[in-house]
Amino acid sequence: MEQNTGAAATVSLIAAILSWIITFTGHPIWGMILGLVAIPAGLIGALMAASPRVGGGLLSVIGIVIGILGLGLAVLGLIGVILF
């Protein structure tokens, strides 16, 4: 039986990475939105990875962690935009 990587895990990782990139380009609100997308998508991907036919559990966890860090970075960026 061949395992396939779950789409939710892939979406989580891509959204988390884009959250960092978008925040660093000066758009912290979009970075925050992408961080908020990455976390639930990673949770869904981790739940789907419990099936023996779907892989991507580690990918989901990495997406969640990077998404949380990206969300924090976006919040700090938003505070910086508001203050300065």
C-alpha cells in the first residue's frame, strides 16, 4: 500500500512559509492571516496522517510550528507598523 502526503499538510507548510515571507515584505496583516491558515491546516493534516494511507504527519507538525512562529512575527510586525 502506497502512502500519499496529505494536502492539508502541504497547505500548512506552504502557508507558514508564505506567512514569514509576506511579513518580511511589509504586509504583517496578510502574514497573520496566512499564519492563522497554517495552524488549523496543520492540525487537520496531523489528524489525517493517522490513517495508514495518508502520510505527512511530520510535515504537519513542522507547518504548525512555523505557522505559530510566523503568527508571532506578524503580530510583532503589526505592532511595529502601528508604532512607527
